[in-house]
Amino acid sequence: MKAYSVDLRQKIIDTYNSESISQRKLAKRFRVALSFIYKLLKQYRQSGDIAPKVRTLQTPTKLNEPQLQVLKQLVEANNDATLEELRDQLEQATGVRIGRSTTARMLQRLQ
């Protein structure tokens, strides 16, 4: 989901400062989540900044490159194996246990 624009954020802050309005009514008026209003006002009070926060670190993948290559070899050797079977074989080969959905994402990554 994309962050709300700085323009909308500024309108919310201006409305909050100029009118005696509750945060709940503010959320309804601008059709945003109440939790967004809480976070925006908190950010504004603490730093004076209303810009969306920038995500600096990407969450690392569950498998590193050598483990991905092991998974690739397992798929090449057993191309009709289920996700559950591949997951179990990967655990036996590397000692790393991942979920079925993670196995599916890693396979998509390998194409």
C-alpha cells in the first residue's frame, strides 16, 4: 500500500490544529484509519515532520544463496514433489525448516 501524500497529511494536521475536532471525527472526515491519525499526530508532535517514513532495511529472506541453490537442485531432481516434500528434503539437506508458503515464494524467486 502506498503512503498517503504529504498534501493530505498537511490538511489533516491543519484541520486538527485549527478546529476543535476529535481524532475519530478527523479520521471519518478524511476517510483514513484512526490508527493512521494517531501515528501521524504522534510523529508530528515528536519530530515536527509529517512525511511518510522511509523503509531503510529490507527484511532478509529465509534462505541464503547456497540454501537456495540446494532447493533448486532438489526441484531439478524431484520436479513432481509437493511443497511439503521439498520443505522436508530441504530441512534434511540444510537443517533449515521453512513453511510451505515460504517454500513457494522461494521457488517463485528461482522461477
